Amino acid sequence: MDPDSGAHFLAVLADGTRIQILKLLACGELDVSGVSEALDIPHYRASRHLSALKSVGMVDCRKDKRRVIYALSDAARDGEIDLGCCKLEFSRE
């Protein structure tokens, strides 16, 4: 990962709501409504946060009829991200 991409990645993770979403998805797949209800935030905010997490590869999604289902990506499940200059390790605790 180049330095600019690493900086963008860290900026996306610098939001507490996004960290909460990652914790939720560590327990299982959810759609936008499930995230919205679990965190008591508006649907559009949950969608925006999920989109940001998807843009840096922390979240994957799949279509299920009319719903989009979100899950942790393989990189997020592994718990280690290579930022180019260093590695970011995190646990699910």
C-alpha cells in the first residue's frame, strides 16, 4: 500500500462509529437496516459508514434479492493490514 492509501485507510478507521460497525460485523453479517438499528443511527449514516469501510477493503458486500448484506472482509478477519511502511494489527476484543 502506498503512503497516500495508508493515510486514507487510517482516516477511515479514525471514526468510532466505523469501529463499532466492524465489531458488529465480527459477530455476523448484517444489512444496512441491521447496522442502523443496532447503533441507533439513521439509515443514510449507516450506509455512508459501510461505504467508507468497503472503500478501504475492510468490508465486503453481496446482494440478497433487494438487500445488500455486509460482512468483514478476509483482511479484516485476519487482523493484520499492511500499510506499506508498517503493519496494523488489531484484535476483536
